[in-house]
Amino acid sequence: MTPLLGLSVMEWQALMLSLRSATLAVLWSLPLAIGLGWLLARRRFPGHWLLNAVVHLPLVLPPVVLGYLLLVLLGREGVIGAPLHALFGVRLAFSTQAVVIACAVVSFPLLVRAIRQSAESMDHRFEAAARSLGAGELRVFLTVTLPLMSPGILTGLTLGFARAVGEFGATITLAANIPGKTQTLPLALFSVTQSPGGDAAAARLCALSLALAGMALIGSELVSRRMTWEAAR
């Protein structure tokens, strides 16, 4: 059976799971990423360097190590996973939800980093002007700060999405490689390369991965240029 794009059912399921998981991962992470990006850019406090290091740790840790740490936390006998299973019967490890969690963790630093850079480079005089007109801090943040940070937010979303779609190590460790349930595009590519006669499937999945990553990077660049052009008008 060959659905759209000439993909097999397994390949199509892997593509859809990757897209869905990456989208959910960046959207769920976005509110926290905005808060942390703004906090790291605009405030200095004891432990600032430590918080910054913890946020960016997934960028430098080997993905398999990251997946193992998540498994220790969220597994059935884990620090968080055991109470969840005992009290609510929730099992996160080796589930579709685990794919989203792995994608969220690995993409989160890219979101925060882009938002922080945007918050650091914005013109704070607009915020001061809004305050001088009587606007409260919440209103200033929602109507002035957030729109000015939007280039970083959109850039972070596209880069985080691309990173989440390509995630492999943390996903296979925390969620395993279960076709139709936790097998994402990179995991499907790994599986077909281990199977005899899987060259054609590997080529299709490789092309899809390249196309998705390329579109995300081009989208990020176009958004950045568009926002820069609008700010210069």
C-alpha cells in the first residue's frame, strides 16, 4: 500500500508522528520559553548563570544521555514516573507522549536562545514610553514587549520545530522505536537502513528529512528578514 508521496504506511505514520510531535513540543514549550528568555535577558539575580546553564544543557549533552536522564525521571520506577503511575495510572515512558517530551526538551534551548537574543536587542524606549503614559507592567509586556520580541519568537519556533523533527537519540531512549506509536521519521530511517532492501525507503525518508529541515531554515530566514524590514520602515 502506497499512500501520498509514494510512502508506505509505516513511513507515512512516522512522518505524521514527527510533524505532530514537533508541533506540540514547540507550542507547549513556548510560554515557558518566552518567560525564561525575557528573564535571562532583562534581569540579573543570584544563580542567573546556573539557570542559563541548565536551560542550555540539552544543547551540549549527547542526546542518548539526555534520553536516559528523562527515562530515570519519567520511567515507571522513575522519580516522577513512579508517583504518576501509582496515583493516576499514567505511563509516560515508551508512549507517544514520551516522543513529544523528548522533542520538547531538545528543542527548548533553541527557543529560549532566540527569544533571549530578541529581548536583548529590542529598543527599551518603547516600554518606557508606554509606562510614562500610565500602562501597567502586564499591559506593557503584552502590548509592547511581546510584539517587539516576535522576531525571536518566530525564529525560535521554526528552529525548534526543525530540531524536534530531527530528534533521534533522546526519543529512542525514552520512547523506544515502536512502529505506528513512537517511531518518528529519524527512527524509521534508522530501521530501514538496518533492513535488507531498504535503500529505496531510506532515500525517500532522507529526502523528506532534508526537505523539512530546509523549509524550516528558509522559513526562519524569511521571517527574520521580514521582521527586520518592517522594523526599519
